[in-house]
Amino acid sequence: MRSPNFKKISGSICAPVGFKAAAVFCDIKKLGTGKGSEKGRKLDLALIVSDVPALVAGMFTSNQVCAAPVKLSAKHAAKGSACAIVINSGNANACTGKQGMKDAMQMTRETARTLSARRHGTDVRSPALADVCRKISPEDVLVCSTGRIGVPMPMRNVVRGIRQCASELVRSPGSARDLAEAIMTSDTRRKEVAVELDLGGKPVRIGAICKGAGMIQPGMSSDGWGKRRGLHATMLAFIVTDAAISPPAMRRCLRSAVTKSFNRITVDGDMSTNDSVIILANGLAKNPVIKNNTSRAFRMFEEALKYVALELAKMIVRDGEGVSRFVTLHVQGAATSRDAELATRAIANSSLVRASWCGGDPNWGRILCALGYSGAKVDESRIDVGYSQPGSRKIFHGFRRGMPTKTTLQELAKITSAREFDIHVDLGLGKGGFTMYASDLTEEYVAFNKGDLTNPAALGG
């Protein structure tokens, strides 16, 4: 339920003051080849630019095999300030060796050079950049990529795209929509949201977009790439705000928001090489600076950011590759919080459980099986498994305290045959709890991801 402390608004990534965006097609994935080529001349390169230097924080995949853009952006984000983010779809620039890092660095250099040149009146074709950062260095630019793995970046096309994109920067709902489309890969629809709240008498806005549909079980860490912090096509999320906020407060809010949203979803249980969430805050709302994490302003901003992140995360699951069911899975009564997470992830990623969801079959027996091997402490005689409509407190149990209930599977199937439903598991051993948002496993998902030996261009990546 949305809080009365903020309201949903239009404008997406361009809703906050002082942020511009643009997206172009530069043929990063050659037309007529590979997966997704049916999208034709799809926008595939985009820029997000702040009018003034902005605070930056990021959380990145903890997969030990991660893409060059992740390594470079984590390094640049650690500096604490940035002016721009350059993003491409169609090529992940992952597992591309030293050349991949060189290409990621060239993307930041070209973005910085182009934006700086236009700021100083060199080759200016648009007035849109008149107020962009006075002097941009490559370290002021973050880079994110998504798409096929192991394919060299077509840098001639990329450079051309960056130059064209820089000339088209504007703050408008249209440019925000273009940006949300440009970052899509196997996504079927844009994912964007914006909210506004009042802080100290000033309107403060948060706008965000994301992408993701397959290779989804993020486990992102603020400690940098390759830091294992739990289980993990790519998800990318970009959040901008005009709030005036201190760096520690912003980092704390981002960690809290990501922990309860993107790190709580799964489509297929696979952690990507490129997962990234980046936030920019430029302070142009002129609100009193948010510093103290016990202040009302901090709590209000954190609440709004959590809402934005969770809305986007749920959009990813609902748009998952081949998905036909969206399941909210609640596990409580675990001996520890860690046990609760282990139990929840085991259920959410079980191929047998997810296949039964596809058929609308409640099949609590498969849930119990997953609990048994999850690594969490369980006692079959104390477990409850129930089902409900989304958000409902009226739970219909199929299994209680070690025994099937009198509720038939057919009765439970009336709930689980819906597009969305909730599952409630109580281990009866303690106070640990965990919630995840998951999807079913469908024939369509397998067909999309199995490759085609008759079409070599469709293999790999």
C-alpha cells in the first residue's frame, strides 16, 4: 500500500529537476542475427545526464564472473560523484577479456569528451547541454551494458551512438520513455516509475527505470563486484533524484531499498554477470539536506525509495521470460533469518515447484521437499503451508503440523490457477522471516532459452 507521505507522478527518469536523457539506435546487435533480432531497429544506446555534478552510489552483482562495465562503474561510483551514465543493450561486454575493459573505458571517455565539448560550444547541435557539468572527466561517467555474453563491442557503432545521443539530450517524458525502451533486451514492456514527496516545504522527486526479464536472481552488494553476499537476462536499474542528501544517508537508503526489492526477486535463479543499480542525487530540489538517519526527512525519503525499488522489482518478475504466474512467497517461523532466506530461495528456485505453479497445481509436497534440502533447520511435524489471494489474510492451508489438511488440492487450485497468488510457509521454529517474489517455469521460457542448432547466430550469449 502506498504511503500518504508521497504520491506517484509521471515523468519517469526525467521527473526530478536537472536530469536529461536520450536514446538512439546504433546497431549494437547486427540486424537479422541472434536472439531478439525480431525487434528490428530497436533503440540500443542511451545517456542519463545531470545538469550539475551529482552524488552517486551503486550496488553491483556479486557474481565472481562479471562484466567489464561492472568493474569500471563500481570503481567510478566509489569516487562519490558523477555526471552521466551511458548504457547499451544488445551486448553485455562480459567475458571479453582485456579488450572488454578497454571498450568500457572508451565509452566513458567518449561520453565525457562529447559532453564536455558540447558544454563549451564545440560542435553543439542542441541547446540541451548548455547547463551540463562544466568539465566532465571519464571518472564522472558510469557505464552499463546488457545483452549477449562473449561478443566484442562494435565500438565504431557505439562511438557514433554516443555522439548522436549527446546531441539529443532533453528533459521530457518522451526521452524518458525512449531511455526505458533502449535498455530492454528480452523485456516485453518498459519499466518506469516516479514519485514526489515534500521535504522541508520543497517538492522532492525520485524517478527510476529498470530492465530485466531473464537471468534474474540479483544478489547485489555495495562492497564491489565479486563480493559474495548470497545467491544471485541481467537486471539494470537507474534511479535519479533531485533531493539534497548526504552521501552516507544516500548509501544507507540505497542498501535498504535494494535489500528489500531487487535482492528479493527471482525468475530463473541465475545471477547475471552485469546486474547493477545506480542512483544519482543532484540536490536541485533545494530541500534541507537529509543527513540524520533518525530524522523524519530521512525516513520519508527512504520509504519513497523503497517503494520505487520494489515497484520496479515486481515489474521485472511479472515480465519474466515466459512467465504466466507471479507468486509472493512468505516464509516465517524459521529458527534464524538466514534459515528463512535459505528456505524461501529453495522453494522459489525449485524447477519442480515452479513447473507445478505453471499448471496451477498447489503441490505442497514439492514445497516440503525443497524445504528439506534447503539447508535451513526444519521439522516436518511443525510446518504449515498455505495459500491465499494476493495480500489476503484469509489463508487456506494444504498442510499443517506434519499432516495434510482436509482442504483438497482442487480447492487450493482455485487460488493457484490465478495469475497472481501468495504462498505462506510457517516453519514453527522461531522468529525468522523472509519474503520473495517469484515466477513459474513455462514451456515458453525453455523454448526461448534453449538455442537453435539450425541457426548458429542464435547460440550462446
